[in-house]
Amino acid sequence: MRNIVLGITGAIAGVLMMSNAAKAECGEVTITEMNWASSAVITAVAKFLMEQGYDCSVVTVPSSTVPSVASVAETGKPDIVTELWLNSATLYTELEEQGKITTAANVLSDGGEEGWWIPQYLVDKYPQLATIDGVLANPELVGGRFHNCPVGWGCRIANDHLKVAYDLEGSGIEVFDHGSGETLATSIAAAYADEAPWFGYYWAPTSVLGKYPMVQVDMGPYIKEVHDCNQSEVCDNPQRSSYPSATVLTGITTDFAAREPEVAALMGNLTFSNAMMGSILAWQEDNNASPEEAAVYFLTNNNDVWSTWLNDEARAKLAALLQ
């Protein structure tokens, strides 16, 4: 499949070398490419569709959450900010209230997910492990260990409070603090290789959860005040609360939305489920592929999805290119 996609990518590269005059109708569009894998794929897909379907000249802007929103506040650019995790960008809401930016879509339709997980095969064998009370009552079934985040990650602060709130160690579950994201991911792969017990923190969408079916443990209701305390450096009274689903969106400056309503409509339709994005990231990792190759992989295998995002003219152009 990688060779097929690379071949398609090479063929498409020739089409990409169209003249600037042919792209004059839409003009230049600036879009973020955040510094993590799923965002790079989303941007590559959006760039391809804008260039080939809407005759835009697209410039990607390497960025991350806070700097991208600050740039919009100070300069009105970039035109499009995608895969923005709203819980990490309080300034975004202010810009929306000021009329400088508008939300086009929840680009991850499920929202960003984080929490405590166990492998699907464990739940299939022991359904009671789907809830935190079931896990705490049966520590031996999850290997008597909780796989925690590395130091420096935001989830480490919350988990260090939650392990107290749920009394993991009192229930016979040792908390193992991973030294890096790589070892945390590797521990899931190793468990799957032997269908061994595993219980710990992870998040979606990621290549790991795209490759290895995992079940999010029901930790009980989400309570905002409790979660706010749990994720603070100092929390004198940690209590039980699940992680909230994070809103992950595409924002478009109001100036750009007014200038290019058809492109704004495209970005309003462009969304991925976590399962779909996880499968793309898993393919990308397995094939050591670039974001652009992963984008072509998605486009060539999911015509029924992306074709619904486009207007009629763009759909005709892309159908001829990706038939």
C-alpha cells in the first residue's frame, strides 16, 4: 500500500506544479500546521483539497496552540487555525467574542479524549473491568499496575491527584511512572503482543489507539470543579472525576470567511472521528510516511467521506484527479 500511495503522490506532484495564474481566483490562504501528527495530517488534507479543488495557493504556518491564537490576535493571520484544543487556548474565546475569528467546525468530531484505558481483549474476557470500581475490585486482572504519564506532562499532575482520589495503591495497584511517551506507548504494544494485562493513561486520536483497540474505563461523572482542582499543581482535596472531552476545532478569521465563503464552507465540513484519524496515524507510523503521504492515503481510500465536504465544482475536479 505504501508503494501505491507513493506512486499516486508522485503522479499528483506533477499536477501540483500549476501556474500561479491558475490559482488567482482564490488567492493565498495561510493555515496552521501544529507540531503534532494528527494536525499535520489534517493540514495536509485541507491544503490538498483547497489547492486542487478551489484553486487556492496555500501556505502552511508551523505553529502550536498558544502562538497561533496570539498571531491571529496581533496580525489577523493565519487565515485558518486547525486542530485547536480549546482547553489550552483561553484567548480564542475572547477573539471569537470580538468578532475576529469564528469556529468553522469541531475538526475532531468526538473531541479530544483522554483518560484511563485497558485493552479490548481484557474487557471481552472480564466485562467488569470497563468501570473503575471493577478495576479496583480486581487489581490482579489488570496486572496490579497503573501506567502513569511522564513528568512534565499535564496529565501527570491530574493522575497524581487521581491516584489518591481512587486510592489505587490501597486497592493493590502499583503506580508506575513512565520516563517518556515512547515507553508508555511501547508498554501497550508489548501487552498486546502477549495479550497481557494493562491499565493506564492514554489519549486519542493517536497512532497507538488507532493500532491497538482499547476501552476507556468509566471513571464516573465529570465534575468540572473537581477536575480543575485535580489538574492544578496544588490540590488539597483530590476527588473522583473523569477527564472531560476536549473541544478540538477549526477556527477561521472573519475576514477570510467573508473573502472566501466556499473555502470556509469546506473547512466547516472537514472533520474526522477519532477512530478514523487513529487509523490514518497508525498507517503513517507503520509505513514511516510523511503527513502528505498519509493525506493521500486517506483521500484515495475514503472518497465517500471527503467528497461530501466539497462543492460541486471542486468535487468534479478532485474526482478527475483521484479516480
